[in-house]
Amino acid sequence: MMNKLLIIGASGHGKVIADIAKQSGEWGEILFLDDKTEQLKVLGYPVVGKVKDTWKYIDECAFVVGVGANLTRQSLHEELASKGATLTSVVHPHAIIGDDVSIGMGSVIMAGVVINSGTRLGKGCIINSSSSLDHDNTLGDFVHVSPGSHIAGTVDIGDNTWIGVGCTVSNNVRITGSCQVGAGAVVVKDITESGTYVGVPARRVNL
Ligand SMILES: CC(=O)SCCNC(=O)CCNC(=O)[C@H](O)C(C)(C)COP(=O)(O)OP(=O)(O)OC[C@H]1O[C@@H](n2cnc3c(N)ncnc32)[C@H](O)[C@@H]1OP(=O)(O)O
């Protein structure tokens, strides 16, 4: 098994992934590729090049995309997959993951998360700090559940949907793909059309 982790993106989200990877104890070396930073090290880990340098590391590293924006994360993830890169998930040792939970490749599970049994996550998801997914949820690909959000049981969330910080989603609700659910929203009914939803109860807004 590879013991070098290469994180694409060295900004805030990438930095948190590096910290989780270190705490997991699973990686001997942690590296970044980043197109913007001029820093040689971030959080003490070397920035070894730009995203175009991926090919240099493809045989020796496992990869995870450390970009919060769902569509950008998806496109980088898919580019890596098409080049034959090994994509990996990163799970904080203080996340509680129940039995019969599946986590798609390239997903990141942060500190304080609880995921209960029967829940399925697609690839490239972010389950951010102190959020919870109760039993039998199904999340598509490249979903982001922001910090402190709570998703009750038997909820479906479609591809690329972003659940903002501090949201609540009631049980048995379906949220279609490509939605933004604003900070603090409470979703109590199915959301069947992509768009932005805010408030309590959550309603669609045209921003
Ligand atoms: C570790 C991390 O940091 S993970 C990232 C966590 N971040 C988040 O969860 C952020 C979630 N984002 C939001 O809630 C955003 O406000 C969005 C996506 C809903 C809307 O963003 P924008 O399109 O930039 O809207 P903007 O800020 O201009 O607000 C437009 C209007 O909607 C209102 N509004 C915006 N967000 C919300 C919200 N969550 N709930 C209620 N009203 C809202 C604003 O007050 C404003 O109203 P006004 O026109 O009467 O002044």
C-alpha cells in the first residue's frame, strides 16, 4: 500500500485534510500540489509543485482533492481518475463511523462526525467537522455537508449539493443534486428542483 499522500490544494480545506491525515497515522509522507500558493511549506508539509505536476507523483502517491467547491473538486478528481491516479479517502480518527457504512473514494470525513449504519456516500464527498449523518442516508458524488449540520435518517442528497453550515435536514427527505442549502436552513420537505434554498423552513430563493 502507498504511504505517501498527495493533497491537491493547499488552502484552508487542504490544510485540514493534511492535519487529519497526520492524525490518522496512516501516511508516512504528506505533500501538496497547489496552483496559487508561493509558500514552500503549508502546515509544515512541502508544496512540491502545481497541479500540472501530478504525473510526476502518480505512481508513488495516493491522491485526495482538497478543494471545497464541489464542481472544482469534481473536475480535479475526475481528471486524476482519468490519468489512473489512486484516489483515497481520509477519515479523522475521532469520527464515529457505524457498521455497514460505505464511503466513496476521495471523500474526507472530519473530526467529530457521526455516520450511522446503512449510510452510503458517493465519491469526493466532504463531511465536515461535527456534522452527523444518521442511518440509511444516501449521498451522491461530490456532496459537501458543512460543519455542524445534522442530517436525520433515510435522507437522499443528490450529486454536487452543498449543505451549508449549521443546517438541519428532517428524516425521509430527498434533496436533488446541484443545490445550495444556505447556512442555518432547516429542510423539512423534499427539494426536487436544483437551486438555492435558505431559511426555516427552507425555501427557494433567486439570488
Ligand atoms: C469549513 C467551512 O468554512 S465550510 C463552508 C461553510 N459555509 C457555508 O455554509 C456558507 C453557506 N452559504 C450561504 O448561506 C450563502 O449566504 C448563500 C450560498 C445561501 C447565498 O450566498 P450569496 O449568493 O452570496 O448571497 P448573499 O450573501 O448576497 O445574500 C443575498 C440575500 O440572501 C440572504 N441570505 C444569504 N444567506 C442566507 C441564509 N443562509 N439564510 C437566510 N438568508 C440568507 C442575505 O441576507 C441577503 O438578503 P438581503 O438581500 O435581504 O440583504
